[in-house]
Amino acid sequence: MSRALGATLPAALVSELSQSDLPSRLGLAIPLLTVDADGRPHPMLLSHLEILAVSASILRVAIGGRSRSAANLAARGHATLLLIEPAHTFYVKCRAAGAPLVLGDLARFELAVVEVLEDAAAAWEEDLRITGGITYAPAPALDAPWVRDTLAALRAEPAA
């Protein structure tokens, strides 16, 4: 059962998405859902390399600039992140704030947090729980050129 937490990320999620302990978060994937031209959900998977909590109310994502997800975000602006791990389950609904910053092959979107839902087992579900999140391997090297480009895109400031 989900409960609404408001329009800001809990402190634990801000910390988790801040990249302050990036090596420990590599290998964990985060589904990002956008809305396609037919109004259907369109999924993609992000790594913790591609998302940065700037604050409790702003997230940045750096994705392929020619991807369908980038086109969906630019056209309709809606996104939902699914943060599902044994420790917690959160659904973060967002709205793209302005046009993306294009940096080479990447499009960097600012996402304003609109609503955060926390999911927990209902009483009738007894001891049922999430036992693992979506994972991938091998974890990329932090000094790989594409990793450095992605991290730089998340931290880049728009031209004045």
C-alpha cells in the first residue's frame, strides 16, 4: 500500500541519489518511466551514474539525447522513477523543468519532484517483502570516458 509523502524526497533518498557514495550504488538500476505519444508508459533503466539529486525537490538525469525517453520527456515532460530495493520502495513522480541541456550525445534534464509515494506491505501481506532490486554487472569503471562524460553532464551548469 502506498502513502503520499509530499513533493520532496525524504533525506535518505536525497543522500542515496547524491552520488556521495557512488561506488556502492553501482550495479543497481532505477526504472524511469516516461509517457509516449500514445499516452502509454515507456520504460528505460538508469544507473546511479545517470541520476543526481541536486536537492530534495530537483533531480537531474543524463540520458541518450536521441533516445525515445529523451523525446518523451522533451515533448510531454512527465517521468516516474521506481526506487525498489530491500530497504525501501519509492515512486517519485516528476515533471521536466524546461528544455534539456544537450551535451554531445547526452541530454540532461532537470526533473522537479511533484509527488513521492512510499510503498510498504499491507498488514494482510504478513512477512512479504522485496528481497532484491534490479541489478546489472559488471559495474563500470569510474574513470571510463563515457562515465566521466555522464557525470560531467549531471554537474554542468547551463550557459548564461
